[in-house]
Amino acid sequence: MKSIFLTESPYRKQARFIAIVWTLLIFVGCFYPSRELPRVAIPLIDKWTHFVLFGGFSFLWLCAYPDYTFRSLVLLFIVYLLLGSFIEVMQGQLTMLGRSMELMDAVADTVGGVLGTIVFCSASYFAGKVKSEKAKINSASGR
């Protein structure tokens, strides 16, 4: 499982497929008519949903392309910032969906994306550290 966070991950193709499906899920969920959504009595459920969707978005795209650089992380940040903003603007324009444009949804998208990136980068760092420690142990034992 740890190898999914490493550059030489054998799971990159599967991760790309999942990231594409997740991105499509974001569009379907955000443009689904609000009158057809179940009413849930959880405070700020809309913001939490945006947070989780975009956290998953950034995490999954980084799994698909684990050989990240500072530049690619900035690009990913710009992508989820623009995607979240685009979705909010479109929700405001497509009034027949019963949705509205909310700045706090775009903020939740961005915060979720940042957290997903931090989680991935942290996991990647620790997976690489474990791999290098194992390599040191194996070379010391003559394997």
C-alpha cells in the first residue's frame, strides 16, 4: 500500500482512473438539482461535502502522478481553486438547479484541496523514508 505514494508506484494507471471518476463525481454532485437531494440535519453538511470532495480530488490526482514538484503542487492548487470557483459560478448561473453561488463553498473546496495535498505529501515522505530505511537494512545485512 505504501508504494502508491512513491514515484515508481505500479498503481498509477488505476489511480488515474479513480481520479477521473472522482472528478466526474464532483461535477455530477455539484450540478445535481438541489430539490432532489435528501434533507440532512447535519450542520454545514454542504461545506463538509465540498471539503471532502476536493480533499479527495487533490489526494487522488497526486496518487496518479506521485512524482510531484513544488511547481506541480502550485499547479494543482490553481486547478482546484479554479475548478471550485467555476463550479460555484455555474451554480449561480444555472438557477434551474435550485443551487446558489456561495463563496464559502469555494473556500471549503480550497481548504479540502490543501489538506488532501498535505496528507498525500506527508504519506509520500514517510513511505519514502521507510523505503530508504529498509534499503539501508538490506544493504547492511548483505541482501
